[in-house]
Amino acid sequence: MKGLILSGGKGTRLRPITYTSAKQLVPVANKPVLFRVVETLVEAGITDLGIVVGDTAAEIRAAVGDGSRWGAQVTYIPQAEPLGLAHAVKIAHEFLGEDRFVMFLGDNVIERGIAPLARHFAQSDWNAQIVLTRVEHPEQFGVAVLDEAGRIVRLVEKPREPPSDLALVGIYMFDSHIFEAVNAIRPSWRNELEITDAIQYLVEHGYQVYPYVHEGWWIDTGKMEDMLDANRLVLEEMEPRMDGYVDSASRLSGKVVVEPGAEVINSTIRGPVIIGEHTRIVNSFIGPFTSIYHNCEIVDSEIEHCIILEHCRIEIDQRIENSLIGRHVEICRSALKPRALNFMLGDYSKVGVLGNSR
């Protein structure tokens, strides 16, 4: 089997982070989401990978390379515009050929991986398998309707009135008959070739399409809140590890990972937390569900339930929580008077400010 990873799209829901970075490269527990997708496929024995790329192609290529670090081989497939998931399948036909394949959205994180599913599909005579899960807001997703026997009856893309709570999670398995489907369907009202329409075509034309209802957690990391949720879930699963330096005045509790070259000085860290390579934590409190990426400096600060990307410096005597902080950000209190807040913020930034405490 081959793997097809979709890493195009503009990531508008994660702006301003995605003005300067691909959304698939935002780290969850200090590992880019796209890397987690590659690892999930390789763990399932799928090492011949095609990655569909768009405007952020250069950044994706630089980060992933040829795939050799995972024992994989990567082929990049340019998509001029994000015209739908079925369009991505269509333009990948030359790479996929007649092979069975797994299609995986590059910004998804799923519990327990897909190895048993992939093996079962590879050995079956099924034409397609789709992964579903129950969600609170199915109107935000493609939705599947099953009959009493658990077979797929109908699929609808982002319905205003969802016919079920079973959402497509962004993991699909197909044989070559999917190309018949993607070439037969027409663009939707969104001017996109919808993968739900292509799967519906397979159902209506008698092909064997089977659902799998995933019972574990799954996160579509499209928004900041989703990133923080995914970060929390992954941190809870990690094993403690100490590869950096922690001085005798510091206190660590719970699951804490201190990566190589990191330093923790006179600080309290309450896990689950991961501290990235060559990051310094000084006179600070780092609370649960926090990931601090590489080459950061946190001084005299309190941080909890946050994702902080690389090369940040934070030195402020107010607590920061429930935040996603981009690369090369500085948050420091000015020593000048009169006391005032001083910002330089990009488009779509969000800042929460405490009331006047003077």
C-alpha cells in the first residue's frame, strides 16, 4: 500500500500563526503534526508516501525532506489551488497508480494509530474503508449515515442539519476504483471536488465501502483550541524523560520531558510538560499541559496549558494560560514609566488583558 498525505490548504483558522508557517508544521508536544502523520503511516508499514503540497510547499519540503529519517520515501505532489480532497486524489493518480492506498489529512492527530486497519484493508477485497467518529458538532464535517446493519447509506459534506453524529475523521483507504469516482463527480457549491461525493458514488455503484467507527480520541488541529486539546491528549500519553539539566533548587512532578540541552533553574514544573532542546527555564512555574519548543527562554514567569513555539522569550510577572504563542515572540514587562501595554501584533492576533490592577 501507499500513503497519500494532504498538506495543502491555507490554514486560515490558525492565523496569524499560519501567515508565516504551514499549519501541519505547528508542533503538538514538540513534534509537528505532519511528522506524527508520517510516523503513523510508517508504523502501519506504509513507507511509499506522496505529500500533496500547496503554497507552503517549500517549508514542507525543507522540514520533511526525502523521508529517509523515518525509513520512508517521499514524493511531493503540487496542488495549484485547494480544490477539495477528491481533487487531491485526482492529481495524485500518477503517483498512486493502481495500488491500494491510505489517504490521511496532514493536520489530524488520532489515538492508537491505524496499523490494524491498514493491514486488514490491504488483505481484503474491499474497495474503500472510511474512519468515522462521533462528534458534538457534525455540521462542521463530512457526515455518514449508516443502516441498521452498519453499512454506509449516505454521506453529506458539512450539512446544515446533520443526519447523524458520525463524522469522517480524515483517514480513508481506497483501491483504484476511487479514480473512476473522482473523475465522475462535479464540483460542489464550494467549487470543490468533495471526497464525500466520491465515496457516495462508490456506494451507489455497488462498490464495497466499509465504515470503521473509531472509539478513541481524534483531533482535527484546525483551530487554536483544537491544537491545545491535541497537545493535552498527547502529553498525557508520553513517558517522562530527562535528557537536559535540572538544578537542585528545581522541583519536577508528574510526567515531565526535558530534552537535550535544556536547562531548568530554580523552577517548578508540574507535568505533563515537555521542555524543548536548548530552552532555559529560570525562576518560573510551568504548569500542566504545556509544550515549550526549542531555543526559548522563560524567566520569572508562570505558564500553564500552552504551546510555545521556538525562539521565544517570556519574562513577565503575570500568568499565561490557554495560549498558542508563535515563533520568535517576546513577552516582557517594560521597565519604563508610565506603565503601559505596548504591542506589535500581526493580523488576526488575539490578546487577553487583565483589568487595571494599580
